[in-house]
Amino acid sequence: MEWHAKKKEELFRILKTSEKGLTEQEAEKRLKDGLNEIKEIYRINPVKIFLSQFKSFLIYILLIAALISIFIAHYLDASVIFAITLINTIIGFVQQYKAETSIQKLKQLFVPQARIFRNGKLKLMSSKHIVPGDIILFEQGDKITADCRILESENLEVNESILTGESNAVEKYTSLVSPDTILAERLNMLYTGTLVSRGKVTALVVSTAMSTEFGKIALKLQEIETPQTPMQKKLDRFAKQVSIVIIAIAVLAFIIGSLTGIDKLEMFLTSITLIVAAIPEGLPAVITISLAFATKKMLKNNVLIRRLPAAETLGSVTIICTDKTGTITEEKMVVKEIFCSNKEFKKTEKGIMFKNKLADFEKEKLLQQLISTSVLSSNARFEKSEEGYNIIGDTTEGAFVSFALGYGINRKILTEKEPRIKELSFSSERKMMSILRKSDRRNVLYCKGAAPVILEKSSFELTPSGIEKLSLKRKEELGKISEEMEKQGLRVLGFAFRNIKNEKEMEGSLIFQGFIGVQDPPRKEVYQALKDCRAAGIQVKMITGDSALTARAVASEIGIKGKIIDGKSLEAMSDQDLLAEIDNINIFARIEPKQKLRIAEILMLKGEQVAMTGDGVNDILALKKADIGIAMGKRGSDIARDVSDMILIDDNFSSIVKGIEEGRVVYDNSKKATKFLLSSNLGELLLITLSVFMRLPLPLLPLHILWINLVTDSLPALALTREKSEDVMKTLPRKDTSLFNGIFFSMFLTALLFLISCFAIFYYSFNNFSIETARTMTLMAVIGFEMFFIFSCRSDKPLYKIGFFSNHLLIYAVLLALGMQLSLIYTPLSSLFSVVKLSAFQWLLVLLASIPGLLVFEVIKLIKSKKSSK
């Protein structure tokens, strides 16, 4: 229903009500349709969160492997696999459950009480009992608790940033607007969840609960499924690929063994053992723990991860769609430019500049007078707090008071010298406000307002020569100056004063003093953060509810280039046109909630990995739809935080970039761990298969394979995920769809080296020593090979370039693994594992078989390094 386009009388007829409001009986009837509250769109379910941790093909494979182990009576194998799976699940559950406990705060957006007219009498009652047709009174500070059409208002301004994204409070009035007016410009409407920042209003309720704009968004939210993260997709694909390779080799081994005369049942059990041995059961736990470490590090950089996989997702982001207010900007108004006495002053970090030189403030008397007028015509004030001093009042007025104090003009001293007599309040019709103050010899009226209004009311101008008549031509010149300031994205106010003898002469024949332009400035760190994004191949698009003029100015200041489009133009574009053009559009202004969602959908349709920031109800659909939704920690709505994947604790865009860097490090290190684990397991698989093919005894017993996986797949692999960043922000976002990409060749080369080294030592020792000695030497060689090889997995650069000892955790993990291995031989455990002590010569052979895992790859990396440096 187009409530904003209908006359008051028609609204009363449709809603069957009147200016006196509903009767109690009628209200009771309508209340049967439901209370005025948002239905729960999400409920914490610990069981569901726990079970969701199993949604991975790799986990399914591990569980199947555990069941097979039970079937073939390898109970220890099954116990270890179940334990690893459970650890992985518990870590993921704890992380997500802790993040979800802040959920379900949506209802806090409603105040418990509302002032409602019933039978013509004003009553205070629960906002839950509001129904369509009610007449409600809202005053400054009240939150709007239903969608309403304004009937009467007085100096009304409403902060709608939670719904529209527009940073400044919006003036509201009663006049009709056209039916096709976008939500952000329906100035005769009030919407649920917004805040009355000034004035008071009597309004007619047209929608409640889930029928409100707020409620519609909540309903739509339930239709959007949380997408799989890139890491989840890669792990699933990886698990399927690994399973095919392992099963194929096991089947081949079974066929070869059967054809060479080995008993088929024995060969079947051996093939099953091969499958269990080859599954990299440690990988899910290693990646999960790695992500948990990353989330802790991100938290130090003010990034709170709500879902573990989101830590890695950040690293694959190709586009960031970011809010302007509070994320790119500081969300506070500051004075940027001043015009007075025919001079243009600019405020910089150095101070007030005039013609690129530092102005002598003490000599600029007219500038001092203008700044004093900006304070004396404002109501903002300082209030002491534990953190220092806070400005209380309108943000624009606060900018004037703060700026003045920085130059020694104290509001308290000024107002004590010239106490207030009377205020002529701001209104949407007048577009100005004035404060009458008592001075020593006279009363003075200090005025501020929209530049055209102040110029129209002024008859004189204060100049260095004194007070001069303000001609029509001069007014036109001044008007053009204010327009030029506005084109820079500044909010421009004009200032004037006059001595008052008779209060009937108030706002007329004013003496014009000048203009002050204020702006919500970009954060200092943003420019460098955007530069880092460009270097990393990440595109940044700014989406805001503010005007195109403001958006363009901020974008220009921080270095965001590209086309700009507003909500109306976007609505007129077809999906096909938007799909073709969206790469060129980097600034979106006056955007509505459904449009933000549409932008995310179109970008994802193009195959982009999209990060979307947001802080209001208007953002939640896009936050949930995007690959990664980023909510604000300091401001905005709880529901935005509830549906997000991560939260910026400091609301700072630069923190996203730090998170992206950490996400890329997580992915790179996960790939290193994958390369290490899979190469080793594949080598074990080939070693046993070749032995079967040559009709030799198994070089490793099932218990040996379990021990190898316990020693190498745990702490050493986990330590590999703690490698430091290697210029990850100087590379383009990855587009690969598999963890195999980039490691396929080295994985098979490693497996081949592994096979040659370990089979050679087994074959030699089997022919020269006992089978127990041969298996012991092979077991030592396998673990030795893997412990050397893990150092080559640390980087694509030669070890000497990154430092052999730079990852202390890896050194400790390898020493611990080798210590455990020695304890296996030289303690009573040796009889359980059927291993024996080795001679010095035998240890030398083991060492020679272990070295190729490091030596060959370091030589290859050294050759590549020399070629690239030429």
C-alpha cells in the first residue's frame, strides 16, 4: 500500500479510524491478528550447531574409514579416527556457539511503552498492543515502534540510518509525496526501529509487526540460505578427489595381489587397510585448529569471527562492498572549510590554511567572530565523562563547538557572557534557527541555517571595512560560493547576526558573516587500506544511503574511482544491464535494502567472492546473502551482528584488510599442511602397494601406519599452519577451486621420492636383516623422510631465505616427533609395535633414506630462485 501518497481522509477511511484514534473495543479486535512484535527469525539450537560441524564430505569419508576399521577389527585405528573427528567437531562447535549466544536481540529495538490515543485520550501502554489505525505521539528520543504516516509534526527530525543507511537526521513533514518515491525520500512516513532525534509528531499507524518495512526484511531474511564458504567447497571437492585416487589404488592393489596368488580375503583386508592408511584423517582437525588460531589473531586486530570458515573466506574475497558512514568515515562532523571576509579558509592537520599558507588566527578578527557566532547560535555542549569530554547535542553543532574550543573559543565562557534570552527553533519550513542573547549594552540575535535562507534574510555583510550593504549581485556571488563548497560534499551553513532593539524585528535585515562547511571525514587509515586492496587485486565498492554528491566527494578523497549510480537509476536497470555494467560502478548512492541485496546477488552471479559490510536493518539481507557478511561492533543493530559472519569491533575499514591478509595466510598454510599430509599418505600407499605387487611382506604393519599418522599428522602438521605471511597482499585473489591446485606436481614427486627411498631401505634390509629389523628401519625412514620433507613445505622460497629456525613451533614439534619415535624403540613399547634396536650402520642408512625429502626440493627451489632473479 502506498501510504505516503494518500490523503489523510483516505487513510482514515481505509484504516477505519479517526483523529481521536480507535476505541478500546476495536483495538482489542484488531489485536487478535497478532501482537506488534517481530517473530523470532532465529533460535539458538546447540544440537543443530553441533551436527552442522559434520557437514563435510571429508568428515563423511573419515567416519566411513572408522566403520571399516571396526569391521576389520582395527579398533585402535577406529578409536583414533573417531577421536580426531570429535576434536574437530568440538572446536568448531565451541567457536560458533560462543558467537551465536549474542543472537536474538532483535526485540530490543522496540521500546516497552508507547503513547497511544484511544477514544481521544492519551494512554501509556506496551508497544506490543499497537494496531493499525492507532494514533501515536512520539517525542525527541523515542524509537518508532510501528510504520506510521505523519499527521502533525513540530520541528521533526528522524534518524533513519538503521533502515536507509543515511547518516544525517532527516527532516519530516506532512505533505504528500508521489507514489513512486523511494523509501529514503518518503518524508511523510515514520518507520519501525528509527529514532526521533528532534521535535515531536502525531502519527497514524499503518503497519505493525511483520507487515512493517522492518518485518518484511526479517521475513525475507529467512528465505536466504547461508552459502558454503570457499574453504568448505574446496574441502568437499578435495575429499572427493582424494577418495577416488585412494580407492582406485586400493582396487588396483587388490587386483594385482589376487592375480599373483595372494588369498583374496587377505588381499581384501590389506586393501581396506591401505584405504584407512591413506586417508589424511588429521587434515580436518589441522585446518579447524588453524582457523581457531587465526580467529584469535584477528581478534587482536578488532575482527571477531562468528563462524570458523569465515576466517579463511576473507582471504578469497575479490570485492568488498562497504558502507560509508562510520566504516570509511569517522561518523562525526568536523569543520573542513570556512568562507568569510571574502577569504576561503581550509582546515588541515597543520591548522587553518589560507592560500596554502598557515593563517594567522590572532589577526583574523572576522574569522574569530564567525566561529563565535557558530557557537552562540548552537545548543551543543561539552559533558565530562570517564574518557574525557563528550559533545552532547546535534553532530553539526558539535563540530562548531569542538572546532571553536581548538582555537581557544570556549562555549561556556561565551554563553556566560551572553546568556540566552530566547530561541527561534529550526523547522523544515524555516530551514534556520536563531538564539537571542543578552550582551553588555544590547541584545544580539545569532543565526545559522541553509545558505540560501541566510542570504535571503541578510541585508548587510560584515567586511574588513565594516558593515556594508549586501547587493543582489553580491548575494548571487555568495550563493555560487556556497554551491561550490557543497559540490565538495560539504554540508554548508550560513551565519549572520543583528543587534535587536525590538523583538518584532527578529529575523530580518541580518548582517551576513560567512559560511562554514562541515563533513564526516574519512578515517586516516582508509586511504592506505584501499591502496593495499588494489595491490591485492581486491575491488572496493562504496554503498551508501547518502546523496550522490556526498558519496562522490568522499570517494574522491579516499581514492575510489569509477561510475556513480543512485537508487532510482539502479531500479531502472535490468539485471542483464546491471550485470554488464557493475564492474564499472564503484559508488552506489541513495540505496535501498532490496537494492543492496540485488548488488550482492549480481556480483556473486559474476563469480565474485563478495564481502558486504553493514550496520542497520537495511543491511541484513545483503549481509546474509554475501559470501561473508561483516557487521559493525560499535554501532547499528543487533540483528545485523546476528546474521553476519564476522564483526568489526572498531567499525574500521582498515581492519577488514588486516582480516583479509590473515585469511590468505590461513589458506596458504592450510595448503602447505595439505601438501605435507597428502604427499606422505600417498607415499605410504604406494610403498605398500609396490610391496604387495612384488609379493614381499608388508613393509609396515597397520599399527605402524597408525603410529606414523599419530606422530606426523598431529603437531608437526599443525605447526606448519603457523608459518608467517609471505607477501600475500601482493598477489591477486585466488580463483582455484581445489586444494590440489599448485601442489599436484610436488605431491606426486614427493610420493615418488618417498617410494624410492623407503622401498629401497626396506628391500635392502629385508634381504640382509630380519623382518623385524627391516620394518623398524622402514618405519624410522618413513618418519625421518616426512620430518625432513615438512621443512620444504614451509615455503616456495629456499629455506635460507625464510630462515630454518624462524618457525619455532615447527622445530619443537619435529623434535617431539623424533623423541616419540626413539621412545618407541628404546622402551617397552618396542615389543607392542614389533620393533627392535638399530645399529649405527642401520641408523646411517635410515638417515640417507630420509634426506631426499628436503634435499631434492631445496635444490629445485634454489634453481627456480636463481632463474627468477636473472
